[in-house]
Amino acid sequence: MSDRTPLLEFKEINTHYGAVHILKDVNLAIYPGELVCLLGGNASGKSTTLKTLLGMVKPTSGDVILDGEVVNEKPISYRVERGVTMVPENRRLFKRLSVKENLELGAYLRTDKAKIAEDLERIYDMFPRVKERLSQRAGTLSGGEQQMVAMGRALMSSPRVLLMDEPSMGLAPALVETNFELIQQIHAEGVAIFMVEQNANMALSIADRGWVLQTGKVVLDDTADALLQNPELRASYLGEAESH
Amino acid sequence: MIAVKRSKQSVLRTNNSVDLFLTVIRVVSLIVIALGLLLFFIEQIRGTALNGDAPLTGGAIRGLFVTGVSQGAMYGLIALGYSMVYGVLGFINFAHGEVFMAGAMSAWITSNILFDNGMWEGGFSFIIALLIVLLVAIVVSTLATILIERIAYRPRRESPRLIPLITSIVVSFFMQNAVLGLFGPASKTLPAPPSWMSDSYTFLEIEGTKILVMVIAAISMAGLWVFVERTKTGKAMRAVAEDKEIAALMGIDVNRTIVTTFAVGGAMAGVAGVLWGLLFRGVSSQTGFLPGIKAFTAAVIGGVGNLGGSMAGGLILGVAESVGPLLILKPMTIPAVSQLKDAVAFAVLVLVLLFKPTGLFGERLASEDRA
């Protein structure tokens, strides 16, 4: 993997909220087409990592690198145009807008009308349920349907890397598995996926690599299989103690 | 334990007495309205029976409604600006009435220039002149509101919502006094429109100016509706109103969208300023105050943040203040009713909020910080 240039990279990133030091010298690299996950407990800096990658939060030191270019000072739209997008925590659809408008907003920065229409069709194929509800307000959909729209909206920006913040949070247990299948399906189409997830077992079972974040520091950085075997991780995140 | 129980009980008791109080007020207000209307009909019938002459002729009532609708349309146009800014930034922009006044002032200046050049007469040339006046008013009000946003509100964007609210009141005073200083306290008069404008038309016998006012208002609202509902920028505006962070995530330039929102609201206020000029012909530095407050009232009646509601609120307010005094107050032998029209307008607000606290078409807002 290391012979390719990373798509998105963190070099010695430090982030502060006021006086609070959130991320401490974090190094990350996401390569094209990879499925990687970031694990960590509450307040470990997972969401801040995502926000810093997108430019919603500016790092106090270090570099965010997109395709080899330092993008610290670039706006979110610059990164979205170049194929970075996010499915936010709790989906955050525009509830008062129609499902169709939500999807269209995903393609806000794109101007290639023919290609947008094509992608819209592709999303309808992927989520037939969404197609039935196009003119409905997004807020009236069920949790599972909203998740589909949130993913569809993100895919409408034609991303190369999809950042996912807790994709299984707030979903009915039965939907969590479907959701992971969807993530794999999107990954199979060549989109790199960077997933922040509480459900470590499930996430690692589909991921290539993973990082573990603890109070703003990367404490483990390995392949998914190695992490699954790691005794320390098993004890703290994979619920080993309960499974005995 | 006992203390806790007691405090719980007393909380419940206050709730009950508040509810009871509200119910009493609701019932009383309905009785007053019903009584007024009943007395009105009795007087009408008695008057017709006694001397074949009702106190209010059909033509007079029709006139009141037409006046109400045309003024209400103007309130509605102003109300849109309050509603849009509230939707996007969550505070009431009290300087909006002054943006409307700036439009009316510009209408006074341009219409007089055009009048001196002989364009404020005839058919075709009057229409062209009116379009020029409208265009200038739209430009003036839009620029004014963009400037206000840039200078007064943007630096306070991250402050608690009460701070831009107070800032807007300051801006309002500043603009009133600036115009007072520049043009003096006397009321300025727009030139009289050509005679065909004061004739009456259609079976409803509506005055030409009022038809014109209603047509201009209808076109502006339709234009705004198309803009907000059918264009990409409109979609971005609605997205920003709902969730700025996620709108930015879609690649929307939130700052520019907020400016657009102010600009569109300002343009509507500019149009309303010209309509004011057509309806009343008198403009001064104080012109913005009462219509501004009434438009804000209209926005609350319709449910702030809801554009259709603001329009409807404007029309309801306009008709109520025009019809209400003579239809409900006069039959109850209240003296000098026509001077109570402002009181009636605000009474409508109280009434609507008594029955539906979110406004007629409003939705309950989430617990975001809004002022």
C-alpha cells in the first residue's frame, strides 16, 4: 500500500477547542479504495478527527493533506469538490426538504447535469424504497429510510472517500447489519471508506485497517485482523469480558 | 417528601389557573367579536327597515375589504423579510421596517424626478416610470439590507441571539435619524398618479391604484415563491435555514446564502415601499415604524419562518384592521373607531396567539437558541 500516495492524510495534527487539547500529534493515511475504521471510546476525539479531515474544524498545528496538497486553509467546499464527503452522525437530513431535494443538495457543487441524473438513477436502483418516497419530507421517513437517504445524499457528490460518523448509531439492531452490507456495497464500487464506529467488532470484520484513538492519541495502528486478535483491544472494546 | 408533594401540587395549581385564565380570555374575546357582528347585522337590518338605508352600504363594505387586501398585501411583502431572516439566523431583524422606509423614500425621489420629466402620466410612459421607480427602490432596499448585514450582524453572528436582536433595534434608530437628518422631518409627497389610476374598475369597482398594488404584490410573491422553491439558490437557502453545518458539508457557501436571504427580503421590502407610496403618497423618516411592526405582527400571526404563512398573516392583518373597527367596534357604540385600527391589528395578534401559540401555519421550533 505504501507505494501509492494517500488520498487523505493527517501529519502530526493537533486540534484544540479553546484551551482543551483534543487531537495530539495524530498521523493517519487513507489510501484510494480502502475501507478503514477509527475506534475509540467517548471523547477520544473521533468526531473531531472527521471534522478536521473535512475542514469543519481547523487544526492548531500539523497538516491535512489531500492528494499530496496541504489543504489546512481550504474551505469545506474545496474538499467536497475533490471527492471527500461525510455521512454525519445521526444522519442529519434536511427534514423539511423533500427526499429528492436532499439528494439533489448532495450534488450541489456538481455541474455535469447528465452525470448527476445518472447517479440519481443509480441511487434509486440501490435504494428502491427511497424512490417511492421522493416527494415526501425527509423528516417523515423511518430511521432506516433516513439512513438510505443520508448515504444517497453523500454518494450524490460522487465521492472518492466517504467519511462515516457512527453509521449504526440510532438504528434498530436489525438494520445495523443491512447498513454494514450497504457500506460494503459502496466500498465494492471503489469508494474509499473511513468509518468511525462504536460497534468495533462489526466494523473490524469488514475493514482493511484500523486505528484506535485514546484521549486524542493514536494508540494502535494495524490491520483489521491484527486488531481483532489484539488482547488489549478485545478487553476494552470488543466486549470480551461479557462474552465469556 | 411532603414538601416535594406540596410544591408539585402548587405547580399543577398554577398551571390550572393559567389554563382557566386563558380559557376565560378566549371565550370572552369570541363573545365580544360575536356580539359586535350581531349588533352590526341588527343595525344594518334595522336601518334598512326604518329608512331604507343601512349604516354601511354594500359598496362601503366592499371598499373596506379592498383597502384591507391591498394594504395587507403590502404588509405581507414586508413580513417575508422578517420571516426569511428569522428562518436563517433565528433573530428578528427590527431594522427591516427601515429598509422598507428606504424603499419608500427612494420612490419619492425617483417618482418626482420622473414627474418633472413628464413621465408620471399617460398610460405607457406611466407604466415605464413605475417600473423604473420599482427597480430603484429594489436596488436601494437591497443594498441597504446587505450593508446592514455586513456591518451590524455578521460580526455578531456567533453571539447569543439577543445581541443581534438589540443591534437591529439600534440600526433601526440609526436609519430613522439618518433619514431625518438628510431629508428633514416634513412628510414628502409623491406626485399624483394619472387620472386613469384613480378610476374604478371591474364589477367590484376597485380603484386603479389598488388593483395595481395587488398585481405588483402578487407578481412579487409569485416570483419569490419560484425563487425559494424552484431554484438551486432557493434550495440552498432552505437547507441553510435548517442546518448550517450540514449545508456547508454539501458545499454550500453559508455566508453568501445568508447575504442572499437578506437581499431577497430587502428587495421585497423595496417593492412594498413603492406600494406604500402608491397607496398613501406621503413618506417620512417615521414611515417604516408602524408598517414594520405590523408586518412583524403579520409574520407572527402566520408563524414566523413560514413564507406562505407570512403572506397570509399580512392579508389577515390588513383586512382585519380595515374591516374590524366598523364591523365589530362601531356597532358596540365605541367612539372614534377608525382611530382604533392599529389597536385592532394588534388585537388580532393576541387573538391568534391565544388559540394557536405557534401562529396559524407555524411549526413548533426545536430548542435551538432563538430570540
